[in-house]
Amino acid sequence: MTGGEAPDPYVRLGRLATRVSRLWLGTVNFSGRVADDDALRLLDEALDRGINCVDTADIYGWRVHKGHTEELVGRWLARGGGRRDRVVLATKVGGEMSDRANDGGLSARHIVAACEQSLRRLGVECIDLYQMHHIDRAAPWDEVWQAMDLLVASGKVCYVGSSNFAGWHIAEAQASAHRRNSLGLASEQCLYNLAVRHAELEVLPAAHHHGLAAIAWSPLHGGLLSGVLAKLRSGTAVKSAQGRAQTLLPSLRGAIEEYEDFCRGIGQHPAEVGLSWVLSRPHVTGAVIGPRTVEHLDSALRAARLTLGDAELAALDRIFPPVGRGGPAPEAWAA
């Protein structure tokens, strides 16, 4: 196990030429769990430390109002200082923005209108990576690509990505794009961490086969892999005491106890081990982190420099076995 400097902190966005940092600054905790002033500071600190990807979504900020986080990122970019030129800006479309008809999903009408609204909130002329937040079974791919091709041709979007897609969704999307002589998907952002490894079955292989960058979101499963048991004992659990971490903890308590013991044994923090493991996985381009403090940010950067040895990786596979044969598919079949 080593912790030296990485030779190059940037990698290609899948098969494409744009270079991205292996850590992406996620903004889902902004505008609720992170005060706006602290969020602006985190954005600056991340950029100064070499993180050049900022990932948001049109629905983020819902604790204030949907769109608030894009507005916050827009205020940050408007401060100048080369921020826009240095950042690969990613946002998402597809979430329900209101209870009005056609104000969500992936209809051509909504994609185009939502992009215009995101551009306005972000205060930019072009979104570098425009990601479909979820699959929309009601939207045929010809309709989706008609809208996306229009946005790309008009210079409002550079690349199109997906999030939370199954492997066969990726294959369908790429086949449809190729029929239109379109570039297709640049990336897939999927849930992936030591505790939830289903993406290994189809999503990661499909992304690799089609040349997509694979970006893991929730690499610590909402704090489950960041030392949750120790935090609960000390009364310091915040995010790890709720949401995804709280839901999965009862069924994985034994494994989490063994995991935290293992991390103590090798002298590393669980959060850094869990993130380092994700970044070590074959065909994983990067991971979206959601720091709430500069200390969390620095911990993630240490994890990016940490290299786990074969013995450590084997031990982690024993604690959290790969899904392997017969596991649940990325998307349950629905008639």
C-alpha cells in the first residue's frame, strides 16, 4: 500500500479527448447540508486543488427550491478569475421540476426547455456535459437524440451523458445515436461502491465496450463506508445516520464492523479506503464526491493518492464479495 503523488491527475473522458480529474465535485449537499458561503469556498478550494469537474443537476437545491444549486454554481462562475475556463461543467436533466405536465422526463420539449433554464441559472453559454438523470421509458430514443443533437449543433451542449442507466439502456442509446451519425453518450454516472457492486454485472462492462467514461456516484454510500459505526458510537454521525447509509446498515452491520476493523488494522481511515477502492476499479474513470467541509475534501484527495495492494484488495473482496453470477440485474424486468 502506497500513498505517493499520482503522475497525472487527469484522465480522458472515456473515448473522448477532454481531460477530467478523477475526483468530481458533487453539489447535492449544497443548499441544505452546506451553507451557500461554505459551498462557494468549497468550489474554490476544489478548483485550487486540481479538481476540474463540477457536477450538479437542475433539481438540486430542492431544500430551498429546485434549481437553487445551479444558481449557486452560476454565482461562483460569475466571480471570474478563469473559473469557467478551468471547469468541466456537468449538470443533469430529467427530474421532475414541478407538478406541471411536461416539466420533467426526457421529451424533446422538456430537454430543450430545461437546457435553456439551466444555462440561465448557471450563467453560461454552453454546458460541457449534459446528463440524462434517469431513463425515461416513455421517450423514444429518436426523440431524445433529436433534442440533444439540436442542443449540440446550436453550441449549447458539448457532450451528452447518462446517469442511472442499465447496461442495455447504454447499448440502445448508442445504437440509436450511431444511426443518426451522432457522437452518442460520453459518460455514465452510476451508483458504485464496496457495499453496492451491481454495476459490475452489466453497467461498467457496457460503458467500457461503448467507450463511455464511468463515473461512480455515492462512492461511500452516503457515509456507510466512512466509519459509520465509530461515528454512531461517538455521536458524530451526520449524513451517515440517515438516507442510504441508514437503510443498508442493518443488513450489512457485520461486514461494516469487519471493514472498520480492517481499516484500523492498516492504519487508514475508512472513507479513504472506500474511495481509493472505487478509483482502483477497472474502467472506472472517476468518482463524484460530496464534501461538506474542506477537511472532507482533503481526505478525498488523500484517497486519490492511496494505492491499495493486492492483499488489501483481496481482503476487501472477502468482506464485500462481488455480486458475481446470478445477482440482481441493474434494472428489474417490468412487463
